[in-house]
Amino acid sequence: MPDAKRWYALAGLVIVLDQLSKWLVLETIRFGETIYVAPFWNWVLTYNPGAAFSFLADQPGWQRWFFSILAIAVSAWIAFELKKHPEQKLLSLALTLVMGGALGNVIDRLRFGAVVDFIQWHAAGFYWPAFNVADSAITVGAILLVFGQLTVTNKKV
């Protein structure tokens, strides 16, 4: 029977990659600076005190603790599920990516009071909100969860 430790290790790798990328950005880019990478991609340094798409970013600070506690609680639930079902590869991979990304962003909230974002995509004058490696892991994990649900054969017992 597969062990959940490999999934925990993968979540740890996501956290390390996220934090290393943010460290590099914080060392090389000034706040508000934009560095052109490609016609659709810039590096920027922004801080998001809210959630995805700056949801609740304009609040006075309670959202920092709310989103931190929420992410820790969800990650604890995911850790429990990974321990129960480590052999379900797609589900475990999806949950692992969500957990690693969530905890990577929690580290930022605790250190800076906001999440460090630095990847900016754009096209035809439309700019997608800046994001980071943790956000990417969460997004890929969520897509895999949906994909898994849509492709699972449901059998009645």
C-alpha cells in the first residue's frame, strides 16, 4: 500500500519552490517595477493582502488571519485525506498541489501580512492579476480535482 509521505514530500517541494521564487523576486525586483519577459508576460512585484483576484484586499487586516487559518485548516484536512487515500494518484496529486500552494501563501501572510505575487500575463491590453508559484499549484490542483470528478466512472453499489 502506498504511503502518504511521498505526497507530503511533494507538497514540501511546492512550498520550497514557491518560497525560493519569491525570495529571488524580492531580491531582484522593486515594488511596482515591471520587467518585460515576452509580449504576453511581465515580472512585477506586488503584495496581495486578500485572496484570489484581490478578494477582500481592501479590508483592514482581519483577512490575513482568516485566510491563514482557513488555509491551515484545509491543509490539515488534505493531510488527513492523503493519509487515507495515498493510492489514488490523481486525487492525491491534486490535493497535494492545493495543500503546498496554500501553505506557501500562508508563509507569506505570516511574514509580510500579504502574499507576494510576481507573474503577470497580459494580452490585447488585458492584464491578468499577478500571481505566484503557489497560486499556480492551487489552480492546477483544482483543475485536476475537477478533471478527476468528470472522468471517474460512477458505479452504484
